[in-house]
Amino acid sequence: MEISEAHARELEKQAVRKKELKAQVGADLAGVDSILFEAGCGHGHWLTSYGETHPEQVCVGIDLISWRIRKCLDKCTKRGLDNVHFYKAELLEYLEVLPESIRFDRTVLLFPDPWPKAKHHRRRMVQTAFLDELAKRTDMGNTFCFRSDDRPYFEWTIEHLEAHPNWEIDASAVWPHETETYFQELMDEYFSVVAKRV
Ligand SMILES: C[S@@+](CC[C@H](N)C(=O)[O-])C[C@H]1O[C@@H](n2cnc3c(N)ncnc32)[C@H](O)[C@@H]1O
């Protein structure tokens, strides 16, 4: 199939960006066996607070938006956190460049964009392919923690977890760390679920 010059340039830029991201991630996480991973970390409130109280845990947050990641990095600098890393990256792209040997102790998704229209549901971060990928990187008993103010997205996540052979909802699990994120502060109510790798 023929592609336009503009499209070819865009693909070339994407390839360069991905190569740079891979090099950066490889250098930052050299020697690291496992991480706590937060997708769509926004301004980094939750992860910096978690990282500060768990200095032994290597933490990684990613977000699509550059200025949000700059805010995250400023928080790390101000608090002297060397166990917390942030990257501007798209979720699936990040999972592609992350060294295969790195395991996820825990994955956290807080107030992800709900994409309310049915035709946009495929843009939600929770998808079977994402849960498959997480399952590959997560040891038995380790968890995926999801929180949203959006009831339909919460129910979508429950359905995807219940249908997945490698995840089991753990109703007795305690939420790993409470601190208000930027979006949590704006919401009157929210719903949480923790699933463990089985
Ligand atoms: C509503 S905000 C919530 C931010 C933060 N978790 C909080 O609770 O304050 C959702 C975030 O997810 C990010 N995001 C959405 N889709 C993403 C994707 N595919 N990969 C990485 N980040 C994504 C957005 O850029 C946005 O910052």
C-alpha cells in the first residue's frame, strides 16, 4: 500500500521517538527486576506519594501529556526521589519498549479517561490485550488496582476482569495507598477494584 510523504515522515518520527524512549528506559532501569507501574499518572500525585513512603520500591509512571510529566518530574526533584521514574509515553508503546525481564509488583490505573461514547470504547486503557500483557508481566498473587468515578467504565473493567482467565477480583484486598490525585479531588464519588494475578 502506498503511503503519503507526510505519513512516512510521521512514521519515521514515531520510530525515532520509540528508539529514544527505549534507550532512556533501558538506562534508567538497568539492574531493576520489578516495578510498581502507574499508567496515565497525570500530575504524579499518587506515585510520588507512594514512592516517598516506599523508598525500596522502584516506581514508574507514564502519561501521554508532556506538561503533566514535567510536573511529575518537578515533584521528584523537589522531594529527592530517586526510586520514581516518569515518562511521556503511550501505554502500549511503553509496554513494547520496557525490557521484557522487568516484572510488575503492582499496576495502578486511577481515574483513566472514560471515553463515554460506545464508538470510542476501544480507546479505553482497559482492554483484553492490556490485561493479557499485564498478566505476562505479573507474578501470581500480585495485583492490578483500578479506580474511577465513571460507573460505566468501572463496570466495563469488572466485566473484563471477570472474563479474563488470569485475573481474579479480590474483594477483601486493601487499597494499597491513599492520597488524593488531582482528579480524585474533583470527584464526589468513585469506585475501586483490586484484582490479583491467578
Ligand atoms: C483523567 S486523567 C487522570 C490522571 C491521574 N491518574 C489522576 O487521577 O489525577 C487520565 C490521564 O491518562 C492519560 N492517558 C490517557 N490515555 C493514555 C494512554 N493510552 N497512555 C498513557 N496515558 C494515557 C491522560 O493523558 C491523562 O493524563
